[in-house]
Amino acid sequence: MTHDVLIIGSGAAGLTAALTLATRHKVLVLAKGPLTSGSTAWAQGGIAAVLDAGDTFEEHIRDTMVAGAGLNRRETVEFVIEHAPEAIERLVELGVPFNSDGAGLHLTREGGHSHRRIVHVNDATGWAVQAALLKAAEENPNITLLPDRSCIDLITGRHEERYSGSGRVWGAYALDPVTGKVEAYTARATILASGGAGRVYQFSTAPRGATGDGIAMAWRAGCRVSNMEMMQFHPTCLYNLDVKNFLITEAVRGEGGQLKHPLTGHRFMPDYDERAELAPRDIVARAIDEQIKRFGLDYVHLDISHMPAEFVIEHFPTIYEKLLALGIDMTKQPIPVVPAQHYTCGGVLIDLAARTDLPGLWAAGECTESGLHGANRLASNSLLECFVFGEAAAQDILKCWDDLDAPPPIREWDESRVTDSDEEVVIKQNWTEIRRFMWNYVGIVRTTKRLERAAHRIKLLNDEVGDYYGHFRVTTDLIELRNLLQCTDLIVQSALKRHESRGLHYTLDYPQTDPVAKDTVLVP
């Protein structure tokens, strides 16, 4: 099936690009699950932009660079922050019902920000943004939305009927899980907007589908990846054995929530950092991790019950309702929280036009390393990155459209030498093993010995999964396991290469920070 442009991913980055491209071209958007299953819909916080009279671009840039521990690329930071107000404007035009305070948009503040600059829709901004983008895309006759398509690999020159070593990307092979058939979806231009790789960890706030598919596919096709060791852990995920990955937004701390030892009630953040609960996420996550390990705790308490009840309910209606259903009244009692993997700061290397190393392939959002986040993402800069780079990819494709050839004939997917799997248990076992050793060996605090142990496990699993992939028909679970393992390998390789502690990469063997910040770039 041929379209003008193929977009892999139906979140903020993918739909932003689709809406701009659809003014002139036919666009196909593939989603792995339902169209709302990506990370965008889960984003509780908001979108950072300089909209306050006393705030400046320079201060937002500085806050971003401080959080990123100097690993950010300044030109990217400037580019994104200067385009933030117009991104918000476009969302307002699409009908996103941002909270207002009479004088204009209501701005909240989050950890690491020196000003109130977060526009939000209560505590469910992502859901409102996703709904508005999806409505606009569904109403656009030039956009085709195809849910439930699991992409396996990018189609490049080597899949052409007349083999070419050009590395030119022509689309992707994707599985329809209902029919079990693999189709080739081709296009003049392809945009990867497939999200992060959070599910490599046992505890993660990422949705079930965040298995690093785009990063793994781009790497296999020949793209460089950068800073994969920079995995952000959100300090406060609800600790509840029945409810997986429910996030307690940063804004709870921004509006006065305090972190306390669950047995003694001691407020411990001032012992670690003068900014206390408003310190950047890596510092807060490490502090909680240390409290849990030192005192043998399962969780710590996040307490905002000292604030007026109506204030708490008005600011955090979604969280309040959810917790109440679980028997926790956050206006009267503390919330049990643990850190959990939250955001993939590294990914496919892109430039300011969202171009990757491969002709015909652009990328935007959490699957990329644009230079915005550096060694740690500043709160609410992630949705912003999606809008700015989704738009940048679309504008660049429109600009160079006449230079983009139509796809040549492509070989069909060959499954003549495989059979249906007789042992699905292999997938489940390997998936569980990866997530557990990644949590224990490649978590918030690392050592070389632990990383080497992880690398050894990966080597064994690579053989096993490679053999399995070569013999059996693909399923969504198998595709995800293969991509998950590939991303795990990239994270551990990157972590072993960085001989310092910086931002999210904290290793007991190299506690110092080098005078010069260098990206960890892996070349396929």
C-alpha cells in the first residue's frame, strides 16, 4: 500500500506532523494498538512555554540546560523553546480546553522550573491534547488512521526488488494481528513517532506498548542512536500491587506536597538538596531510592494533606478520584509512592529538521535524541518537543517534496521458512527476565559490575530470541520482545561507555562529573 507519507505512531508528534502534511499530501498513520494507546494520553502534567509576563526564553533555556546537566545542545534548546508559544497557539485553535484564570491561561509550576510556565488541562493534559489532535485527524480527508498494526522493520534499499545499498527508507513492514498477515506500507517519506522504551523496566509509568520499536527499527536500518543510558525515573509512581504504573504528577510537589519517611514521618528531601521537593527529578528519585534501600522500605510517603481539601481536589481531580477508589483520601492521608522508569531521554539521533541519518526517514518525540533533554528531561518539555519536532519534520518534508522519489517495487514479506510458534512461554519468560535484571542492574544507581552482569544476560538472550525469531511466524509479542531486547542492549552498551556520573546516569564506580559533557553515540 502506497501513500505520500507514512507516520509510525499516533501520539502528539505523529498527529502534529500528519495535520500539517495533510494540507498538501495523503498521509497514513499506523498505531500499534488503539489510536489512543501511546504515552501522550497518559501525560498528566502539561506543556512548558514562556507565557508569563515576568518569564523569558533565556530563563526557560537555562532551566532546561541545568536539568540536562550540560549535555543538551544549546541550538536545539533555543529552537524548541522559541517555538513553544506558537505550538500552544495551534493547540488552542484545535480546541484544547487549557485551564484559564480570567486574565489568560492558568500557569502552574513544576520541579526544575524557575517560573510558572506550565499550561495544563487540570491534571490530564495529555488526554485533552490527544483527543483534540485525534478529532482533527479523523475529520481530515487526507489522513488515514490505521490502528492495530505492529511495525516489524523499516523498508530500505535492501528490500527493493532490485537490491540497493542506498539505505533509503521507503516505509515499513507491519503485522495485522487479526489476519496474521504482514503488509509492506510504502511512502516517499517516513516519520518515526513511535515513543520510548520504558517497558524494558519492571516498574514504569509508560504504557504497555512502549517497547522501543522505533529506536530498534532505526538502529537495525542503520541510524545512529545517542545517550540511551539516560533513562529518566519519575520519583513518584503510586505504590499499589493491583494498579500498575499510575503516576502522581510532579505538580503535587510543585503545589506543596512533601516527601516523608513512612514510619517516622521525617521530611527527608531537605537533607539531600536545598530545593527540597522541587529539585530536578534525578535528585528526587535517587533520594527516594536511597531511603528505600537504606531502611528496607517498600515505598515512601508523598503528603499534601496539610493543604486545604478544596485546593487539592480542584488542582488534582483525576488523581483524587483514582486514589479515593483505592481507599486513599489524599486530602487527609499520605500517598505511598516509589520511583518508576518514566522517560527515554536518548534515542535516534536527529537534527533541527527532524532528519535522521537515513534518507527518507524523519523522527520526532520520545524515540529521538534531539539534544533538548541532555542528561535529564525538564518537566513538561516532552509534549513540547513532540509538537515542535512533529511540525519541523512536516515542514521539512513539504519543503523538499519535489526531491523525494516515488517508492520502487518492494519485495513482499517472506515467511516461507517459518512455522507457527509451539512455545509462547519462551516470550513471556524472556520478557520478565529482561525487565527484572534491568530494574536491578541498570536502575537509578549503577555499578560497572552490575552493568556487566546485565550485558552477559543480554548476550545469552540475543542468541535465544534470534533463534526463535528465525524459526517462527511473527506475533506482536515476539516483535516487541525483539525490540525490547535491542533497546536493552543499546542502554547497557551506552551506560558502560560513560565513565562519569551525569544527570540520570549515576554510577558508584565513577561518581565524578567530567569537565566537558560528551554525548554517547553508538554507530550500527
